[in-house]
Amino acid sequence: MGFMDPGNVVWFEISTADGQAVKDFYGSLLGWSFALDPDSSVGGVTYTRIMAPGMPFPMGAIYDNANSPEEALNVAIVSADVATDQERLEKLGARVIVPATRVSDVTTFARMADPRGNVFSLFQNNQTPERLKEFAEQGQEQMKEMAGKPVPGSYAWFEVGTTDAEATRDFYGKAFGWRFVFDDTAGGKRYHNVFTGNQWPSGGMYDLGADGHPDKTAAAAGKFGFASSTDMDQAFEGDFDLVDICLPLPLHAECVLRALEADKHALVELPLAGTMDDARRVAEAAERSGRQVFVDMFERFIPANRTLFDAVRDGTYGRLEQLTLWNRTAHLWPGVSLGLETLPLEAMHSDMDIVTRTLGRPHSIEVATVARDGDSAAIEATLRFDGAFARDSVSSLMPTSWGSRGRYTATFSDGVLEAVSSVGFDGKPSGTLTAYTADAVRELDLPPADQYTAMIDHVLACLRGETDNEIAPATVLDALQLTLDIDHRINGNT
């Protein structure tokens, strides 16, 4: 994507009723210099370009209007046709502040606010195609130079703040094709990197609504008679036995260890951790502790999967020679990315648990991928073992009407087990398990599939001392290692 392609953020503006105060502040703070733009200073507005120290071109401007209702900083987004985009964005819920306005022969702009009130501008360059191409190429080279050696005080990043992340992602995705990817390195904050069309992010979205609303939290907890708090420390203090950790992946290991230190049991969402070092630290701490740690490997409690595990253990159909698993889903969870960056840990981890529990660790891995965009993709992994192989295929390329469907075919030396499951877009599950042998085809009776309840019942039974923990950290290490190996082959993560 080029520097001046539609959807890119290429400029920023500071709206103010006191332009001199803005110049005084940023000039002394960041060393900015300023130059009046007479062509854009129309209708009572003084438009002043902003240059970073030593930079040959402006990066933004001060929009100085004595009648400006508020101080604001907004980004400018490239448009191929401002008037057309203004009308289109209004239909998406945006509000017009300044309608499409032509400024001499240079530019056309409009100022708008997104549905959450964030102000932005549309920018259209009206120069000749030849001059525009020259300008874009020049800007592209300058951007590359700045990325390699940033100039202090220069424009580097933009951020969108929102209290409704889903609505904001939806608007900017439809408006400009922006892509949002959760940032695992943001210390647990609900922060997303924003890709405006390039291979690297150029901005971010901060979900301010995730920082805690005490009133809303109390209201939700009150429906069930629970106490509540938006203070994280409260999750590890008080008279209760278990901490249920449903947090972003980078916080999993840290919070499990903190729960053990507080003499609490812990139930943690899968995956256990984002690195093997963290996973082993948790497993070792759990072994030393007098408390139990449970990893939410809920798919171990699916009746069809338990039948497969039993068949391998008992040799019911002979030796397992070939295992094929596939899971294909529509985007049933609004705002959740299911692209190549997320599919391995989000969609393949449970399959890798089935593989390692039935065949062990493979001696070779081959991976193929296809990506429709940053949020929709498919992965196929072929895993080879001594005398056996497995293939796992996951995809998020399906239409909504498809829902979510999964299948495994386990080929043994003396028979085949085939499981089929589906969850429609209406949320209703269904599934079958069929056994094929030389003598017959039998559909096996399965108890109702409610793996989530079964997992919770197992945790409670362990706490009562009625059974042994089947989902302890030590039991998930092989599956996590295999999942991370595949993720590394796809995304280069370590």
C-alpha cells in the first residue's frame, strides 16, 4: 500500500481557539517550527503548518479558529473522493462537522466525528496525477527513512480512544478497511494495533471501556448475589478458595503464580501461557504447592474425544495409524480476529492436545497457510510420527450460515472412529460418533455434550477430593509446545 493510498493516516491537526498558545507550548516542548499556509487560511481560520526539527516537509497543522468550540487533535485520512466518502460515512453513523470543502486547487477536506465522538478529517489531494505520483513517491521514501531513524518530535503513531471497542472496530473497518490486532505486549491492557493497509501497524486503539466501570460491574454481580470489585488485588484476597483467571494471555502465568502465593487454587483459560518458560514455571509451582491448578482444557470432556482417548489407551480398534482433524468456523464472535496471527493458539491448541494425547510429539511438522485478510485465514498442519501421521486443518473463511463445524477421523489398524460436530449460527450444537469395523458400522451413543459444565464439575470434584486432576499444568505442556512450534513456523513467534 502506498503512502497516499485511501485509508492511510497522513496528517494531523490541532484544533484550537488560541493558536499562539499551541505554538508556544509545542515549540518549546518538541522543537516544532511553524509556517502559515495562506491557501488553507480561509473562512476565519488560520491554518499553520507544523514541521519537526530538521524535517523538510510538514507533518500536520494548527487549525486556529476563534470560534472553535473545543480543543481537539485529530488525524487526517486520505480519501479518493471526499464528498462521496462523506456521504458514505454518514450512513455508517459518522457526524459531519465541516462538510466537503475545496481549498484552492490543492486539496479538498471534510471534518467528521465517528459514532463515538472521535474527530477525524478526510483529505483529498487535487493535484495532477503526475504531480500526485511524484508527491506520493517522495513521501513514501521519507516515511521509510523516518521509520529507520525516527526524528525526535516527529509524527510516529496515532491512537483512537473508545469506550466501545466493538463499535469502533466495526466503523473504521467498514469505513477505511482498517484491521485491528490485539497487542499481547501491552501488559494486559485492552490495546489493539491498527493496520491501515501496510504490513506494519501505524496506530493503536485503546479500549477505555475495559478499564473498569464499578457501577456496571456491581450491577452485573448483583444479579447473582456476588461481591464485585474493579481492583485486581481483590481477586487474590478474601475468604474464597479458587481464582478463575479469564484474562489476556500475557497475564495467565503471572496470575496463576500470584494465586498460589495467596494460597488459592487457580483455574486458568487456555492456553496456560504464551511461552514454554512461563508454562514450566507454573507447572513446577503447582507441583510444589498444596493448592491445585486447573487449565481449561474443556475439549478433553467432549464425549467423542473421551471415546477416542479410551480407544487408544485400551487398543479397542488396534493401533492408531492416521488421525485427521478439521475445524471450520464463521466469524461468530464479533470483533475477534481469526487470522494467521491468532489461529494457532486460539483454534489449534485443543487439536494439538488431542494429537499429543493419542500419538505423542511428532518428529516433523509441515505447515501450509492461506489468508483472505488479517482476520480470516486457514492453516493445515501435517505431523509425522513413527508409523503414523496426523493432519489438522482449521479455517475461519466460512460464511455466517455455516456456523462452526468440526470433525475427526481416527484410522486404527482394525477400525475407524469418525466424529462430526456442529454449532449453527443459532448456537445449537449437534454431533455424532460412528465406529467402522470389518464387520459393521455402528453409531455410538453419546451422553449430551456439555463440555464446559463437565470441566467445572471436574474441578469441583477435585477440590472435594473425589478424583484426580486431569487438567493440571504438567498435562498440557506437550500440547502447548507443539502449538507454539506451529505458531513459530507461521508467525515467527518464539
